[in-house]
Amino acid sequence: MRTRIRAIETFRVSQRFMVCKVSTDDGLVGWGEPILESRAETVEAAVRELSQLLIGADPAPIERHRQVLVKAGFYRGGPVFGSAVAGLDQALWDLKGKALGVPVHELLGGPVRDRVRIYGPAHGDETEVMLDQARSLVEAGYTAVKVAPPRTLGFVDTQATVHGLIDRWTALRDEIGPGIDFAIDFHARVSAPMARVLLRHLEPLMPMFVEEPLPPEHQARIGELAAATTVPIATGERLYDRWDCDPVLRSGIAVLQPDVSHAGGISEVFRIAALAETHHVHLAPHCATGPVALAAGLQLDLAVPNVLIQESHLRLHRPGEHPMMRFVTEPDTLVFEDGYRRRPVGPGLGIELDEEALRAAAAAPDSTRSPVWSYPDGSYAEW
């Protein structure tokens, strides 16, 4: 008789970190990270509901389970369902890899590369803070960093604001030199008119890409920006399946950024990557959450040909320093070296978690949410 899924449990640690544990009756455990920043409780409820479709089932037929999880409720898509399915999908792949004694990327066709290039955030409201962060990352071996505007911008902002931002990013280019890449995350804080102006001024600095120049509800206009600039355009962290991504991939973007904990998990992002390849678009997967999401993303990165670089904010150059990494039993399994993460050889996702520490943290979760910004007149501004 084949093994069955015995239990599914969630551990909500904060609004940016929650994991699910899928246990089988033969003692195997699979971990996944179903999380949507600032909507953790909602995703947790969705995981509980979806778990009813898995308890008692054979964990092996992952695609059959994915079909049911995504479609059986009649209503489909969106960030909450996408994130709940993502965590369960990751856990099923982790289980399968452990059952067969191989890393997940071997189950996806084997490695197409030996290591994965990583970039880290160099944020800071003040220019000097940003430069210090970038300098620290470069000294640690990173070959690429990412920054963002320090505040929201008006729909049509002033000349002083525009030149202030360009001066800030020029200082960054001067600090890190031409041999290091930097990306800029507009974080949808910039209107289409302002994005067009900033992109024109950014061209001489040659950023690796500019991310999310428009919010997802205005993706239909992203092709206009891509056609009007030589700066590579990136987007995708708020797109949740192939059907969301398809029109954007046709628009002329250079880089797609699906999140393996939001866009349906390993199964769906693997398909998204194949779709992107048909449009000569590379992936820079988004990951602003925890170590299970990163481990799942890295397994994909190793098996997908058209991956440019992987995001991580977990300070992999200093194992165990980031608070989320305290839940990984062996933080140095996420080996960072010369700007890359080495290929893991452990089974499944390649990491194990400290369940006792997770359980203790989930007993008193951090409820801090993403900030809510306003314009000077009091109206809502994109964070």
C-alpha cells in the first residue's frame, strides 16, 4: 500500500514568513512556504481549506493534485489561492525528492547550470546609506544589487525630484563601478509619465533592469515603456499564473519575475519559464520572503535555462544572520560563494527546518504589516 498524506500544518511566524508541513504516514515531511506579504492569515485559511483535498491522498501524483487544488473550487486564480497552492505544491515536491533521494531540480530534468547568481537589496532612504549597503554587498562578493526610490513620487513630479533620483543612482554607478550590475525597483511608485522621463535619464547608467515601472492593473501599457527605452524592463511579482503572464510576455519586456510562493509554486513557475523562453524573456525570480521560498526558487533556477539571476534578501553571505534563517537547521546549506549560490545536493528542496523553533515563534507571531503611504494631500500612495 502506498504512503498517504497524514497531516498538514501551518506555522505563521510573521506577515512575511509562514510555512506548511505536509506529513505522510511513513514519517516523511515536506516543507513549503505559502505566504502573501501582509495577507498571511488569509492565505493560512486558504491552506486549511485546500488541505482537505490532500489529507488521505497519495502525495506522489503532484500534477493531479495541482489540477484539483487550482480548479476544484470553480473560482480560480489570484494572489491568495496562488500563494496557498504554491506552498502545498512546494511541499509535495519536497516530499517526492526526499522519497526518491534526489534534489527537486533532478526531477525537473537535471541541472542546466552549476550555480545560481544572486542579487541582494541595497536600500536606504539616504544616498549614503544606500551606497554603504551596496559597498558591503560588493565586498561580500555580490555581482549585482538592487535599489529603489526612497519615497513615492507624484503623478508628474518636479524637476528637482527627477534630478535628485538620477544623481542618487549616478552616485551608485560611480560607487560600484562598471563591472557590477545594479537594478532599480520602481515598485509601482512611479506613474507612466514619470517612468518615461526617468528611463530616458537612466539609459547612460545602463542598469541591469528597471522593475515594476507600472502597477499590475496597468500592465497593458508596459509595452509602451519597453518600446521607448533601451533599459531592460522587468515585471511579474504580482502575476500569478501563465495566463496573467502571457500578454505581458508579448509586450516586449526583457525580464519576468514570478514568485514561487505566489504564482502556484514550482509546478506553475516551471511552466511560466517555458512560456517566457518562447518570447526570449529571462527570469529573475522574485523572493522577498523566507528560506523555503528561496530554496524552492533555487531548485527551479537550476533546472530552467532562461534564468538571469535570483533575488534574495536573506544575507546568504552571512549564514544565520537574517532572522528568518534561524529556522533553518543548517544555514550553511545555502552556500554563497563569489556572488553565486552553489548547487545543493541534498534531497527535496535541500533544506530542513527547526520545527520546535517554528512552533514557538508561531505561538506569538509578528503582526507587523507593510507600511501604508500617503501623498501630501492625504490620498493613498503606492508603497
